[in-house]
Amino acid sequence: MRIASRLGALFATVLSAQTLAHQPAGVPGAPPRWTLVTTGVTARLRGVSAPSSRVIWASGAGGTVIRTGDGGATWSRLEIPDSASLDFRDIDAVDERTAYVLSIGEGDASRIYKTADAGRNWTLQFRNDNPRAFFDAMAFRDARTGFAFSDSVEGRMIVLTTTDGGAHWSPISSGLPRALEGEGAFAASGTNIALGRRQVWIGTSRSRVVRSTDDGRTWSVANTPLPTSASAGIFSIAFADDERGIVVGGDYKVESGAVNNAAMTMDGGQTWTTVTGLGGFRSAVAFVPSRPGTAIAAGPSGTDYSTDSGRSWTPIDGPGFHTLGVARGTRTVWAAGEKGMIGRIEF
């Protein structure tokens, strides 16, 4: 969403990166804690994706894309031609060498690039030609199937899909519900879309969940109890399986606000119930598949985790982040935030 592109760097951490980096992580019986890594960049990072325990990608402002191949010990900045003015709010890696990155903005500032050689070369796959569209997020189920979501235009929702690895992106032309006034998504973490085996869930800025159970052929919509305003709504959505899901958000202008900023579903997104316990506005949420029932939520003011699928939450000491992602096949969560900050946490 347009207003999300102006989200500020308004948080500070009481623990320095040097202190956190030397704290032990993963001690049996100890609460989870963040370990920060040195990335060598200072850009605000909004996208992170970890296709394995050793390869992690991140993206952000100023055309920034970085990658590590050694579990975060060293990072390389990857250059995409003519991208210095772009803000890459989402990155999705389908394997260690293949990744997609999405930039936000009105008109042709919204783009999707792909690399198949670990970032050495990039192909521009999609350039938005609608001057009023503003793409917020994308998600890939596998190397061929993906979806991207834009703010609505003239009451019409805009969802693109690809079935050939991004070579062609096609708008879904029928079945989508009519958009509410100003409905789109907050481009804060690249986690507005969740995918199941055939399900697609999209959390919107008007605190609704747009849902398909047949890969986008037909759609339904459900309201959630999260508040809605120009700065409040759903910021992130995640599903543990076909039935259990969580949405988080709140008001980004009130980072410490912890009222009605999360909801959960047990029926695949048809109905949603308020969840309490998060420490403030949260811009990203994820389940940890290798540890059933475990979920984590992050925002600029801090992070929280749950061991009961999101019913209750416990704060995690340390900094806040804008986005997070779980390393495939592991219990490690990676998060990214201000001034090139990246952290990991073990469950």
C-alpha cells in the first residue's frame, strides 16, 4: 500500500548488535533469543527468504539485494541493473540459486525480477503498466507457481498468477470479490500472501482475508476483527496447514499498541477470532513447520513467539524487525529490519 512505502525507522534497540551476537542461542531449556549477523549494508530491509540452512536472501531500499551461502557468516550484495531507485519489499527464493524479488511503487516502479544463478544475472519478468496499480507482495508455492497482489483500482482487486516460473504473469480476470474503498495491502514485509496445496490467502489493508481453495479459480472473502484505518489493518498472514492460520497487524503509527492486532482461524480462513498477547504492532508472522504449534511474530518494536499455534504469546528479548522467514527444513527463523540488520533465532 502506498502509505506503507513511507513507514519510518522509528524504533531503537536497547541491546547492541555486538552484545546480542555474543549471547548463546539454542541452549536447551533457555528461552529463544536473537543472534545478529553483520551484513555490510545499511539499507532498510523488508524482504527475507531462506531456502536452506546456509542460503539466505534479503532485500530492501535502494535496490538492495543480499545473499549468504554460509549461514550468515558472510554476505554478498547482488546488483540488479538500473535498480538503484527501487524499493525491493519482497524476495522469495524457491531454491538456493533461484529467487524472485519484487519492487513496490506506482506504475512501472512495481516490478518482478528473477535470478536462476544465485544472483549473478537477473531477468525483468514483470513491469507494471497500470499507472494506478501498486504491487505489494508475491508468494511462490514452488518453482513454477506464484501469485502477486496489488492495491485495488476503481473497486477492482488485482491478483496476478504465473504457472511457468514467472515467464508469464496473467491477471485473474474473474471470481475476485469487489474491493472496498482503498483496499489493498501494506507493503511492509512481503508476507501478505500465504499459500497451501491449492489454497491462496491474501490479507488486506481493510482487515479482510481473500481466499481461494482452487488455485485462484474461485474466491471468497472473510472479515477479521483487526481494526482498520489508513495506517491499520492486516500486515501479514500465515498458515500452518489447510485449517490453522494467523493474521497480525495493528496500527504502524502506534508501534507499542497491542489491542486487537492478531486473529486466528481454525477453519481455513472462513472465520477469525481475536488473539491477545502480542507486544505491539506486528508486520510479519510465520509458523515453524519443523516444530508443530510454534509461531513467531515480528514488528519494529519487538518480537513474540507462541507454542500453541498462536493462542498465547511470549515476548522475546532483543530488537524488532520488519520481516521474517523460516529456513526450509529447519527450526531457524531469519528476520530483517532497519540499517541492514539481520538476525536469526533457533527453536
